[in-house]
Amino acid sequence: MFREYIFNKVYGNQANKIIIVDEDNIREKYQYKDVFVEQRYLFIEYKDDLSFRIEYDSLIKEESAKLVVVVDSKQYIPYDVLKRFTVTNISYEKLFSRINTEVLKDLDPDLDLLSIAYDDLYNNILSAKETESFIKKTVYGVENIKRCCDIYNKELRNLVETAADYKDWYRIAEIKAMIDVRCAQYRLPEMTQYVNDGFKSFVLNDYGKLSSVLDSNGPVLVSKAMEYMRSHSEKFAIIVMDGMSEFDWAILSESFKGVPYERTGVHAMIPTVTSISRQCLLSNKYPSQLLSPWNQSKEKAEFVECAKSLGYSDNQIAYERGYEIELSSFVKCAAVIINDIDDLVHGQHQGREGMYNDISYLAQTNKLINLCNKLLSSGYDVYISSDHGNTYCTGLGRLTKTGVETETRSHRMLVLNDFADKETIMNRYGMIEFPKYYLDKDFDYLVCDTGTSLDNTDEKVMSHGGISIEEVIVPFIKMKAR
């Protein structure tokens, strides 16, 4: 795909120290950092000579150290630094020299699809008309799209088979979302259902160990998000997109082209319901520590208490809802709750295709990026994340047995008391017992298997509450203040 395509162009000489002169700021539209990180390069955004030397001087001189330094064409690099690096200039013209790059910039096509089709292009088609026809008919042709999905799916299968830790599942969730988006967009059959078989095993065996894992790139569990943001930002705002999955972010991120950000994944709390996971995200607590885990009546209070424990005073804390917010100049720690996606999930009758259409429209409104720009311009580091994702389900029938301890909006999970006939429920609905990680040990917790829910028999719904990768691994986006 494009990230491999650009890596091969840059890495052709197999150098340890590389300077990429990004003439067209391609990295702002397409995040190619990950492919170099996967090859164990330290990826550095060049700011100026002084800060570069202060931070990386020892690594520059270390022969075995692998560095990729990205600069703009107008930035000055001293000669003594240049001579230690291999310099590669990249631009649309250098990467795609056989087509008209002015048309390419205007049409701004999917670079994954373009790089696949371009590999099979042997003649120059430099006229505007030829390039436009190539992009519309070949790049976006059904066969090229299927080929793209097949290539990604081959990589996905290999990753699922070899996944060793939570970071592998981040990449798996990202690739799965990219495939699912294209399948929904072009009405292709789903092809990634097998991923959840492996992820189920990871959740049941290893999810409980994640509380002890530290990652400099982001919180591993949403219950560590506040602590992470405070340690990296003096003044920050967290935008919680209720119900946003990797699938949804893959669509929404199209409206963020040209805006620099970093992304990683984070694990929602299980059960993946709003009252549990969002309160954990905002409170720095585990579910068993929440004041009111099965409703959101204490959510704001939990957030304020957490912010105070991190060193903020009352007038420095804000808890808001919606895109049209006004924060006092005193505020340094803000939470902004956006319910759009979760509302779309619970009102969705067209499955993944319906979600694709609805989220695409949401992206086109630019409401989220406008909110981010407003906060960034006011000096906030902005973080975007989610309390849980969502998944497509077929109803198995409504539960009529007694013994359910609490009612939630989710039909993907149950909390049972001592009087419930757990075995009968598990056998009838094929439910899985969750091992109570981070939860109150006085109850039992059952979750539906992949693609099923306790909705009316054969009813097709979007839902959440379970342990599928779409529900559990959600995006964590970081943007620095301007």
C-alpha cells in the first residue's frame, strides 16, 4: 500500500540515517510515520537546528542508531548534519512521475488505491484528461478496490496469526477498519469476521494484565487517559466521541487532512457500555472504584474530582457537551462530550453501510475539526478518544429470565446476581463469561459472542457492550496547541 510504497522509495539505499525532505507535506495528509517505526527507526519531525542537536546529538553520532528526520523544503539543515544522513526528496511528482500531479493534487485520491493502480501503469499519461480518467476509472474501479482489500486482508491474517501483544492488536484494529470502510463504501462482502476469534482469546487471557503496562505513546486502558494527558500537557481538552470505533475514525479523519496529529489505540473498559467506560476515562478509575458504575449520574462529579486530584482548581476545570462551547480563559482541563456517533449507532437500521453514510455526512459538516481548531488556537493540547466502539449484530431473542442485576442500554452484555440461572442463559444465547477484570467481584458478567445481541430474533442492529475488537480498541488522537 502507500505506506509501503513510500518506504521503498525512501529506503532504497538501506541507510540507517535518513532525511526526508517532504516537499508537498504529504505526511500531513497521510501518516506514514508508522511504517518507519515498525522498522525500528526513530521518527523525528525537525523543528530547528538547536533543539535538534540538544535532543538527538548523541544519536546522530551513533553509527548504529536508526533515524528518520522529516523536514520541509524551506527548513535549513546544517552541513555537518547533512553529511551524516542520506537525503531523499519526496513529492507527488517524484512519487507518481508518470501522471499529471496537478490533477492528482486537485482530485486528492485515496493513496492506497492509487499506489496499487500506479504499479501497473507503464506508460506516461501526463495530460490532465488522461490522468483524470485514470483516477476515476482505474484507481476507483471495482477490481482495484477489491485488490486493495485483498492485499490488506492478507496482511491482516498474518498479523492475527502472529499477534504477540496489545500493540499488534492496535495495528490489526486499524487495518480491519480500513477494510471494513471500503467494503461498506463500495458494497463489497465483509471479509474480516475471523479477526474476533483471535481477539476474543486475547481479551479473556491478557486483558487483565494491561493495567500494569506503561506506554509513552498513549494510555493502554481508558482508565489511565486522564493521568496520561496530565503528564504530557499543562493545558488540555479531551473530546470524548461517545461510541466512536476505529471504523468511524477512519471516515472522520478525512476531514483532518492537513492537520498534524498523532494517533494510537486505547482499550475501552469491559463491558463496553457508556456508563462504565466513559466514567473510567474521565475519572482515572477502574469500574469497581466508580461511585455509580451503571448510570452516569456521577459522571461530571467523577471528572471534577479527578481533575482536582491532578492539580487543577475549580475555575480551571470545565465539563461541556456539544460542538458549540465557550471556555473561560481560566480553564486548563476540559472534557467535551459528543454524543452524535452513539446516537447514530442506536438509531441505525442499515448496518455498516448506514454507518458509513452517516459518519461521512458528519465528517463533511466539519463540526469536529472546527471544534479542534478552536481549542488548538486557544492554547489547548487536544485529545480525541472514545469510551467504546460499536459492532454489527443479529438478534438472538430478548432475554426473559430473571436474575439480571442491572439494566443497561446495551443488549450485548448482562450483569447477573447470585439467583440467576447463568448456565441456562449461556447455553441458550451462546454467551461468554467475562473474567471480572477490574469489575465488582460480587456479580457475574456475561457478554454476547461476536455478531450477536439480545435483540429481537434476526433483527439487524448496531450495538456495543461486548468484547469484539470493534468495541474494545478505540482511537486515541493527540494534537499539540498552536
